[in-house]
Amino acid sequence: MRADWSELAQAAERNENGQMVGVRVEWAGACQPPRVELEGRYCRVEPLNDAKHAAQLFDALHRMPGGANWTYLGHGPFSVLEDWRRWVEESAALDDPQFYAIVDRTDGEAIGLCSYLRIAPADGSIEVGFLNFSPRLQRSRLATEAMYLMMRHAFALGYRRYEWKCDAQNEPSVRAAQRLGFTFEGLFRQARVNKGRNRDTAWFSILDHEWPARRRALEAWLDADNFDSDGRQRTSLSQIVAARP
């Protein structure tokens, strides 16, 4: 989804000085995400734990030729398990980013990594990031469900704004954001230097008043009846979104 500035701008009103200001917000506030397990039909999203997840994730995330799944991340790949364990141990202790492992419910294997970050309860804004999906997780029901579980949890905690940011050259991430129902807000040019290369950052978001429609579409796509006996989708998420504006 994409819109120009006039379409993206929120409602406003005139104050006593004749200035245009944002409308008043009746909002109870958001909570710091607790470290809880998010249970889905196909996957679990578990707080990252060195002893439980490090070895499994090291194996799962180092299977792509050339380490292609690490290209747009600021860290990795890791040549030895000990270095990876150190990164996992340090990262699991952080409050922001707050890291999670994506676990396949069929066998309990950790096959991907994600996090909440830039957590701002006072503003009601939170971002999903540090996404690293193994070949087994990529383009799967589990990947979509994991992102759905993270979204659902954030909005349940009272957040008004859920962000997705990625390297503008990371086409799979851009497509994933659009497929999941995020709105493209703009490009931050030369936002960072990542592994010695320029990074323009693409910004996407879903707002709280948009979430109910996104939730219905995601739940309809994830429903078991949407897949045949071979696991092939009957209706794509984009088709469901188009049919359920």
C-alpha cells in the first residue's frame, strides 16, 4: 500500500491561536512488552534464550549460500558457534531490542529470529525488526503467522503505531511489508552505513485504526481451510485484502 502526503496526513483541527494541530487523542497508553511466549497454530514466538535456541538457530540461519540472509543485517554471519552464542546471550538480555526465536510447532526447532525495537510506550510506537528467516521459514505459513502474532500482541498492549523499516534495496523485505498490509511512508536517504555500504531506509507502518482490517485478512489467510492437502494456498493474502478492504 502506498499513499501521497495528503492521503497519509491525519485529521487536524484549529486551535485557539488559529493554528492547525492534530486532533486530541483519547488513548490509555501502551505497555512495555512482557517477555511472553506467543502461541500460534503453526509456530511459537518465544523469548530468545541462549541455552534453548542458540545451537538450533546457528544451524538454521547459516544454510543459505553466501550467507544471503545476513546481507542487510548489521551483524553476522558468524563463522563459529561460540561467537554466535555470545551474540545471542548478549542480545537475549536486552530490553530494546527485545529478541524472539520463531519455533516450528511440529518439531520444536527454532528456525528464525525477530524482535521488537524502538519501543516507545509513551508515544505508542513500536517496530518489528532484526528479521532473519532460515530457508525453511522463508515464504511459509509460519513466517506470516509469526509476523501476525507479533502485530497482534503489540496492538493488544495499546500501541498506536507498528513500524517496519528495511534497506530500500532489500526487495524481499519491501514486498513482505506490502503483502502484510503495511503502508509505505517514505524513504530516508543515506540513513546509515551498513557493512561499508550506503543504506537508504524504507519506512512502513500499520496504525491502530487500520489493524482490525489487517487482522481479519491475516486470520482469513492463515485459516487451515485456505490450504489444500499439499499445503498450497487457495487464496493469496493480496486477494483476500482486495476482497476485504
